[in-house]
Amino acid sequence: MAKDKKGQGFHSAAGLIRYFDEEDEDSIKIHPYIVVGMCIGAAAVIMLAAYLWPV
């Protein structure tokens, strides 16, 4: 029973590698720094709102 499960991981991992290896050229490309900046900006807005309107 353990032998059957041992072989399944490789096949499923190979499928994931094949899926993530394929890149769509028409997709929107966002630079990672923009994502980090948007997260920091959203956190700043939330903290400012909590400061201005305390519960």
C-alpha cells in the first residue's frame, strides 16, 4: 500500500511543473515592487483610517 502512494507524487508534481512552466504571453505583467508598494500603501490607508475613526 505504501509503494502505490510513493509513485503518485512524481506524476502529480510533473503535471504541476508542466502547468506552471507554461507562460501566457497575453497576461498582464506586474512588477513585484509594484505589488509590494500596493500592499504597503493599503496598510498605510487602513492604519490612517483606524487613527482617524477609532471604534
